Amino acid sequence: MNQEQITLRSLRKDKGLSQAQAAERIGVSRQTWAAWELRTRSINLRQLEKIRHSLELDDPQILHVVEWGALTSIQSSQKT
């Protein structure tokens, strides 16, 4: 896979998971997961770590999720 094409959606699909299955693994709704894939909702650090573990991602893969701007600020994630 070309590195420019790595997205949360492609990482999920590589694992053979539906949005609902991926969302269930980390304890969010399918709608939340879909919003992350569409980049209409941000992911906080706690959620990002859950995604990393549930999809068994390595550091370069999870950095692609962060690079497209899905990650909220550290301050925002500490509030939850």
C-alpha cells in the first residue's frame, strides 16, 4: 500500500473489520468510527491508543492517523 493512501479506513479494512466491529473493539459507536474515517470528528490520545492496540498497529501506521489531523490536542484528551 502506498503510504499516501494509508487512512484509518484502509487500516481497518486491512484487518477485515467492519466499522461496527472496529468501533465495538474500542467502545465507541459505529457512527463515531465513521466520523473519524470521514475526518469530521477528532480522536483523542486515549482513543488513539485503543485504536492502536485493537488494530495491532505499529508506530508508522498510527502516525498516518495522526498526520491527517484526526488527533485532538493533548489538553482536550486529558479532560476525558
